[in-house]
Amino acid sequence: MTQLGEIQQAILNDDLGAVASLDVPETYRGVTVHKDEADMFQGLESRDKDPRKSLHVDDVPTPELGPGEALVAVMASAINYNTVWTSIFEPVSTFKFLERYGRLSPLSKRHDLPYHVVGSDLSGVVLRTGAGVHNWKPGDEVVAHCLNVELEGPDGHNDTMLDTEQRIWGFETNFGGLAEIALVKANQLMPKPDHLTWEEAASPGLVNSTAYRQLVSRNGADMKQGDVVLIWGASGGLGSYATQYALNGGAIPVCVVSSPEKAEICRKLGAELIIDRNAEDYRFWKDEHNQDPKEWQRFGKKIRELTGGEDPDIVFEHPGRETFGASVYAARKGGTIVTCASTSGFMHQYDNRYLWMNLKRIIGSHFANYRESWEANRLISKGLIHPTLSKTYSLEDTGQAALDVHRNAHQGKVGVLALAPEEGLGVRNHELRAKHIDGINAFRNV
């Protein structure tokens, strides 16, 4: 049996105490992009770039373990939009990130390689910890959030997201979670929710923490009870968590989706106010350069019909260019537009009169700090927020999983198995799971 096979067997047999005595393999399989292929899609439109052609499963050397770090045996991971961006080399090749990180220190030089092991989510078991790690030990079952910080300067010590050397693990660093082994900083680790399977536990990380900061945290929209919250893509990876947070926090979500099937998912979550943007045929852009304010007005009227005449206190933005003008218009006077992404384009246009004359605010929100991530994971562990996993692929089929997300042919989150040989493993608390099984399975088979 291989060294990885022995590690896998110990975990599957719940013999986690044996993990510390097992040798760490010199190589492992990871999903990679290659530096010499960074121009492979040149001249193609984004929609025509196929992650199946750029994502490879390679045997790669196990990285050196540094101070404050941990090596984790990855049981499962998940797909995020940053994996899609990495795979199509947009908006820039991630090798530029790795080169920049590699110049920071001799230790960070490890990340500057001709291949990039991708992935910003994981669930798994700690294999080894580096010098100075006290809170985690080999055999601990963990999930990881994706904030990578150095914290050697003052800027990040109030909010680690403001650290001058803040990066997203598996996107702006190497040795990510779509692999059999991952390298993380110990302050990325959190306890695995014990009522979830490996693949379920891996799926919330990035999007759950992002939605928590964006909507709930004081660093984001600071949502309160009774707020009307307009949520774009409310059944998707980010929006599905925003919908849950709005409902749990006593707010009133207005869920924007693109099909009856996605509307039904939102109803399963408990939302009542839903707009099917395709059925309503909103066309916010007349052409490539000009938006249609009349469509903003029609959209705003629809929102008020659903809410009894109220405009959104908060707009949960992430589509970007396609929707941003409508978002700024739709927010109530004194309202907040909080944005964390631009999946339809980074260059936003909006009518500034609706912003300044109505005292609205635009807040930029990017991932989450450790405390926010810990709180978001705690809510998962208590069964107050549920994973939104809809489908799981093998490591070998990661390219297809990324293509699903790229083409929006998915619901919620798409998982990937690594060392877990099949779905359904890793549950420790069956009583809590039984209590919340409908919520856990809300996105399955949709």
C-alpha cells in the first residue's frame, strides 16, 4: 500500500491517532494549470474557454513545511469562481500572483513554480504542523478558509483582510485544496462540522465566509432585522448563503434567479419574494455601451410590488457589470450596495445621481477575516446555516466541474472528492444530521 493509501485507510478506519506516525509522501496528485499554457485560449471569448483543456491532474512534490503552517490530507474540496478564472487565465494569469509572492521571502519562493495547484476549499485531516503551531495536531479533522496573510506590518492587525500581504490561498498562492494534500497556514484551520460528510463540509468555506462578511459583519452591510435585502443569484454559491443569512437574521430577502428551478430552491430555503429575471425579460443594457434606465425602473417597480412598496435596504451584489447600474438605482435612499465580485465584468457603470443625491453607499467586500470565517463555520457546525452542495465530482473530473460553474450549469456549490473514495463518509454526529437533513439536502438532485 502506498503512503497516501495508508493515510487514507487510517482516516477511513477512524484511526486518526495513527496519522502522526505515518510517513508523509514525497508526491501527491493535484489539480494544476501549467505556466507554459497560459496563452492557450488567446483570441477566444471567455465563454468559449474550456477548463477541461487547461486543468490537469498531476503528480507534484509535497512542499516543504514552514513555521506556522500545516499539511492537510484532503478528503474533499469544491469549485469556486476563482478556480474558473484560474483555469481560463482571466483576468490575468495566476502565475503573476505566484511570481509576486515568490519575491517576498525565501519561504514564499516555494510558491513560484511552473505549475499551480489550485483550489480554495478543503475538508480533511491534519498530517503535520510546523514550528510554532499549538492549536492543531496531526489527526485533527478540519476545514480551511482561504485567507493567507503574513501580518508582519501594522495594517492587518485591526482587520486581517487589510494586511498588505493578504492573499487568497489556492488562487494567489500555490498548493491549494483541489489535491490529495494541501499546504495551509495554521490560522486558516477550523473544526470540521461533525454532522456533515467530507464533501458537504468542504463546500461552504469560501462562499459562506464571503457572504457572512458581505452581509452580516460590521465590515460589510451590517444587516439588521427587518432589512429588505435584494440578492442577485440567490440560488447560487454565494447567493444561497446570503439568502440563509437574511432569513436567519430576521431580514426580508428578495431573491433574483434565472429559472423556475432556481426559484424553487429559494422557496425550499424559506424565501417568499422571488424574481425570475429571465421570465421578466429584464434587459438592463440596450447595447454594449448603453444601459436602459427604463428597465431599472421596471425592475424597481417589481421589487416594490413584492415588498409592499419598500425598496431594498441592502443590495447583495456580485454579478458586476451586467447588474450594477440596476443595483445602484434599486437601493433605497440611504441604502447600501455591497459588492464582492464581478462575474459578468469588472468595469461597472451606474448613474451617480442616484448614488449621491440619495445618500447611498457602495461597500467593497472581499472574502473574510479569520474571526468572520470562524463565526460562519460555527453557524454551519450548529446547523443554523447549511451547505448548498448540489453535485460532486472526482478529482479527475475537476475540469468538467469547473466547466459547469463557468457556464452557470450548476446550483449552489459543486464538490470534488480527493482522498474520500465515495460520497457520504465522515459523519460523526448522526443525531444532529438527522435533525437538519432536509436543509443539508436542499440543493441535491435539482
